[in-house]
Amino acid sequence: MRCYLIEDIYPEHLEKITASLKDKGFSGSLDGIFYLPLPEALLTDVQRAHAGECGPHMMVLEAAIGESLEGVLKLELLVRAQNKLRCECVAYATPAQREHIIDFLDSFIRQLDISV
């Protein structure tokens, strides 16, 4: 799996990040899992065509405490469809999608006044 990994986050900072993600409505059904939506303008032609049946399309962020007791954020660079596990619209992020979601996450953390 391709991913963007941010390590060595203080536990109190990870709590602040996850609380803010929950407040924004990005929580998943599992604790520590968040779904970050992609703007429709960044979807591929196939993803756009499948938006009604498979969508919405998003990327998964996992927040956890690692073995060193420091926080870890793991952003999967796979565009998932909320309503289907396997479909041709589920694919690794395009360069534009990857740039958008990494910039979104970095900016989100900076707005919380957390340096990583």
C-alpha cells in the first residue's frame, strides 16, 4: 500500500488532531479511522462516472499511537469508494489527487498550530 506517513507526533497533539477530524465529520466506523473526501473536480473520468453508484470517493487516514508511544498518521494514497470495495473506480491517487490530499492534511495540522 502506498501511503503518506507522519510519525513522532506527541500524544496530546494526536488527540487534538483526531478531535478536530471528528468535529469536521470525517470519522469512520472504526476508532482512529477517518475518511477524507475528494473534491469532485479532482475525480478521474471513471470515478466521476461511478459517483452515483459507488461514491462518494475518499481517502483513508489512520491515527494511532505507535510502539514508541508517539502518534502516527498514516494516509493511504488509495482512492476508495464508500459504497463498493472492488470496482475500477477504486485506484491509487493520481498526482493531482495525491498533491491535494497531502496539502489538505498538512494545512489541517498547521491550522491546529501543531508542527510536524
